[in-house]
Amino acid sequence: MEMNPLWQQKKLRELFKEKGIIVTVYSPLVAEGTLWGKSWVMDCEVLHETANQKGKTVAQVCLRWVYEQGVSLLVKSFNKERMNENLDIFDWKLSAEESAKMVLTNCSRVFGMARSDHYTSFTSS
């Protein structure tokens, strides 16, 4: 499923956990530059603040947050530097305060509406 700090999918994750379904997350950085992707995650102020405090990139903070939710994640890159960067999320953690900020950042309604508006243009014809 698609999940990131701005679209946390908490209810769906709870249901899957209850049913014993292991979640794998794809596109945790929202596939910027694709037809369906936007820059919401990479432009998020809370993620930028956390990244600056940690000396990490926004992508690393996002991937670490997803990892700390107890799900597996898939990332795609053909850029060797970004591949290495994506692997550099395992030797540090988000603090309780930083994680709490991520929970407050969840804007699934707005994010979902924006996505719905985007998809409507494909389904209305």
C-alpha cells in the first residue's frame, strides 16, 4: 500500500495487523516526477526541520518513519548515491518528540482529496 508521514494509513494498518497481514509500503516518497506523484512529502516543513536536526535528508527521515511503523518498504532509484542514502536509515532513530510531530503531520484527508481530484480527471471521461 502507499504510505508516508503525510498519508499514514493508520486505520488500514490497524485492520491489517488485526488480520495478521504484513504490510509492504511502496512509493513512500510519493513518486515525484511521475504522472501520479506530487512533492508534498519532499516539501513538508516538519520533515525538513527533522532532517536538518538529524543531519539527514528529507527522504531518509521519511523512510525511517515508515520503517519505525513496523512495515516493510520498497523504494526505487537508479541513482547510486540515492540508493546508498536510502540504506542509511538503520543506525539512528526518530525521537519520541519527532515521531509525535509526524503523527500531527498526517493530512490524509487533504492528501486523499487532492489524489481524488487528480484521479477524477481520468475516470470522468
